[in-house]
Amino acid sequence: MDPLPTPATKTHSSGEADYDHKVIKYDLEKAKWEKSNKKCLLIPKRSVVDAVKGSILECETAREYLGKLAAQFVGSSKAYASTLTKQFANMRYDRSGMRAYIQKMTSMVAKLNKYFEAPLPVEYVVHTIMQSLPKEYETLHMNYNNTVKDKWTLEQLMDQCVQEEERRDLSPAGLIQSTLQI
């Protein structure tokens, strides 16, 4: 006849040795985790504005609560894309420097490309930037529309616009205007 099993070799009906020891260890770790989770839930709950706090249902874990909290502040990507598209189409040269202006416009294009997951046609971008320039750049417009048979890249556009800006700044009218702005 087999001797009675000692606690060290005690087996459960599933055949796993030291079952009671593992259950006790699990219960202790679970108690520590629950205490830690409760503390972690208190921090965001106390620091969140009441209006937001009321819109979040009770959560079991801090991770779940923070996930629901983050969901409250996610903006609509369609609204963002719509705003960005309107800004791009309606932007006008603000005299901050031609290079900076074109870089700002191409930055918007990059964001739109990322949203649409497809690049906007370069011809459209170049055309939109050209249309956004003031009347002082009519010479550049005429050059672009009449004499250029090739389609400009963004780099060519920037080069031409910066060159025209420098030419305008060095002309007598440009010098008078720059001294009036000082």
C-alpha cells in the first residue's frame, strides 16, 4: 500500500504536483495585482475633469479605463482631412518668404497623402501653389502658363519662385517696398 502523500508531493485530480502551493501563490499575486490596479485606477479618476469622468463607465482595470479615456479625445480623421484640404486649397502667400511658404504647402500635401494613402498629383500641387501666389508674381504665372511645355516638379517650382522673389527684392520697386516695411 502506498504511503499517504505529503504536502510537498500532494497531487490534484488533474495530476499536477504542488497544486495547493500554486493556488496559494496565485491568490497572493492576484491580491497584489488587484491592490496595485486599484491604486492605478485612482490616479486618472482623480485627475480627470468631471465632464469626461461621467462619460466613462466603470472599468475593471486601469488599462481599460485609460483606453476609454483616450477614446474620448480621438478626433475624427475625416474632419481633419477636410480641414487640411480646405486650408491647402484656400491658402495664400503671406510674404513670409517663398521657400517657407512652399515648404508649408508641401507639408500639408504630405499629410493629405498620408491620409488618402495615395499621393496627390504633382501637377495639381504645383498648379494650386501657383494659383495661391499674389498678382506681383504675374510674370512667373505667364512663364509657367505660356512658355513651359514640361510640367514642373515641386523642386523646379520652388527654384523658380525663390528666383522670382530674389529678382523682385533686387528690383527698384522691390527695394522701395522693402525699405517701407522697415
